[in-house]
Amino acid sequence: MKKVAVLLDGAYVRYTLYRFLDGPPTDTHIERFAQGCVKPEEELFRIYYYDCLPFDEQRLNPVSRTYMDFKQTEAYRKSINLIQGLEIKDYFAVRLGNLAFKDWRLNNYAFGRLCDASMEGRTPEPLTPQDLQPDFTQKGVDMKIGLDIAWLSTKHLVDKIILTTNDSDFVPAMKYSRREGIHVVLMALGEVSNMLKAHADEIRPVDMERVRVGQG
């Protein structure tokens, strides 16, 4: 049997599962998804899940002029619960980066409202605090994924690396892995870029109905 490692780009997996499930995925959904990446004739070495700890500081909302404590939000609680749930699951290794706060930005509804007013020649309605949403950027996640790909490949701990991402920044790591004799499998969660396809040995479809079984 071929030994495989599953590497999950957490933000990409969560986003895709959210759209499929019409709601945020739980640790059970992600576990079922990861297990579904492995074929019956393959032996699982480990599942690596890469994500960020939720932002836990305060920032001033420029409309309300009050500070928002992100640690007290429902989103923070759900994110922590998800990470803690995955950390204790069999064969899971959770690798965490950090979220950096960039600034506030208009949400889609507010942006559309302002565009409509501009096109119709109207004075736009005043912004409300709810019209703004925080803009975060991930720090350290891509590096951790690239380092683990290189480590697994150099040590020849597995025969295949099953990667779930849509980020072409991982192409150099994929090329290195293949040069080391490791097969690189890319899980298709929608449209896959030609650049990623060119450096994968296999494009594997996902049985999303397997994930739905764990819903609720």
C-alpha cells in the first residue's frame, strides 16, 4: 500500500465547505473531508491542517468610534472550537499561523448601496458600523505548508502527498517533491489552475456527499 499524507489549506477548505454546506463547517466535516481524500488502497500517514488562530485584539471602528473586542465575538469562539476539535482527532496535526489586521473595508452590501447611489445621482446614505468588516491577512501559513512538503519529501516518509489548495505559490514545493520521487495529488474543489495541474501527478475529485453526512 502507498503511504500518503494529506495537507489541507484550512482557509481554502473552510471556504469551499461553507459554500457547499450553506454554513460554517465543523471539525467533523473537515475530518470527513480529509478521510475522503484517501483511497481505500492507500495507507494514511497523517493529516496536516494549516490555519490561523483567530484575531484576539481590539480595534477602533471608524464609524462608531468605539473599540471592537474580537475575542468576544461569535466568530472567535467558533474558530477556537474548530481548531481545538481538530487538534484532538486521530492522525491530525494542526499547524497554526497568525492573522494580522490590515484595516476595515466596506462589506458587499454597503459597497453595492454606494454604487447604486452614485449611478442614480443620489446622495448615499450615511455609513453604519455594520457596513464595515475587518480585513485580515494570514501570516506564516504558506511557509509551514511548504516546509512540511519539503520535509515529508526529503525524509521519504510517504509515497504520496495529497494537497488541497488553490494557491499557485506552492508550485515550487510541488516541483521539489516530485523531484524527490514523491507523487503529488491535488484535490479538485472546483476549478483548478493550469499551473497547479502542470505540477501535479493526479487531479483527484472530492466526494462532497461524504462530508454532508457529518452535518449537524
